[in-house]
Amino acid sequence: MATGSGDAVLVTEPGPGIRLLTLNRPRLRNAMTGEMTEAWDRALDAVAADEDVRVVVVTGEGTTFCAGADLSWFDEGSPAELTADRLRRRMLPFYRSWLRPRELPVPVLAAIDGPVLGAGVCLALACDLRYATPGASFGTSFLELGLHGGMGATWLLPEAIGIARAREMLYTGREVGAEEALSWALVNGVTANVLDDVLAIAAQIAAAGPVAVRLTKTGLEHAAGGLEAALRWESLAQPVTMTTADLREAIEARRERRPPSFGGR
């Protein structure tokens, strides 16, 4: 599966079971325009409907991963259109579109090069794993614009880096460089060849048992409810994987000293 080079979001298949989504408006620093949002939704629809997908990678074309929401439309609206209620009805679907990586049943990895700003940080945080180049940076300067943070910033940042560091990023708006982001667990790794290295990690995940991978992603969401919630989920999910052909294949492969070939059954 591949889309044309003119599309705002490119969808390609760099390896078996892997889908690479590339934000493809470098001239606009991959800002979340209306066009980009529509293309993003189409790409996520296609990925969600494809049973062969085992892992997704998100990256940005050019020198910026994502500059966040495009607010140029704000200057074009009449005062009657800019009521809080009307803006809420516009913003909530926008938030949910870009946070859809959280809803995908498979792991989503971000390969980040260059600045990540505002809502772009929230997109990165919506991914399960994040890797960045040494030159990447992360900034949430909502308050400098007189704006409250959006797209789950007040939940996603504390979840990833803790409340004290989330407060610092949101209150001061200062940009956090790649190495500091790594020490804060805002990213999982820093590497010069970020896309190649992330695709290698994606290939490793894609080669694992797909039923177990999908259930593990769901289990991590359930675990937010505490240990008892995690135990209840695992007492259901682990027996499911024990009944799969994939488990039998893994046992046979280990006996025969070969890599397993999982069919997702």
C-alpha cells in the first residue's frame, strides 16, 4: 500500500506488517492544517481496516516533525463564529483525530527529527514509543500565545514525564532538547539515524506474536486502573494467548532453533 507523493500524509509499507505514515507538508513544517487532518484521518482509517498491519511508524518529512495546530483559520473567522461553544465543537473532533494512535490496536512508534511544537508534542505522546535525533526539541508554548493547552496536553505530559516536569513545560514553554527529553522519558532513545533505527524496532515488534502484541497494548491501558485491574485483564488475556496456534509455533521454533513464523491465530 502506498500513496502518491503529493498527499499530505504518505502511507508506505517499508517491511512486512509495518506501515509508515509520513506527514508530508514540509513547507508548512507539517502543521496540522485542515488538509493534513483530513489526510491523517484517511490514513488512520486505512491502517485500522488493514488486518495485516502489526506496527505503525509516524514521522515527518523535512526539518520539522510537526509544528502543531495551524491557527491561520482563526484570523478568517467572524466574531459570531468564534464563540467558545462553536470553537469547542470544532476542536474536540480535531483533538480526537490526532490522538487516534492511542486507539489503534497495534503499537505506534514515532521517529522524530527537528522541532516538535504544541499539539505536535501531543501527537508524539499519543504514540507508544518515541525516538528522536540529537537535534530534536519539544516545546509547549501555549501560554505564550495566551492559550490553554489542548489535545490532552494536561494529561499526556504528566503521564509521560511526571507532573513536576509537565508543569515546567506548560508554564514556561521552554523547549526541551533531545538528551534532556531522554532523561525525562519524553523519548525512549536518541539516535542520528532515527527512521532507520525505528523501522528496525518496528520490524522486531512486527515479528512477534500479533495476538499477544495487540492484547499487551490493551493491557497497558487497563493497567492505568491499578494492579487489581491489571491482574483481572491478564487473567483473561494470557489464557487467550495460551490457546493460539502462535504459541505452539513458538514452542516448535524454539525446539528447532529457528525464528518463529506467527500467523496471528
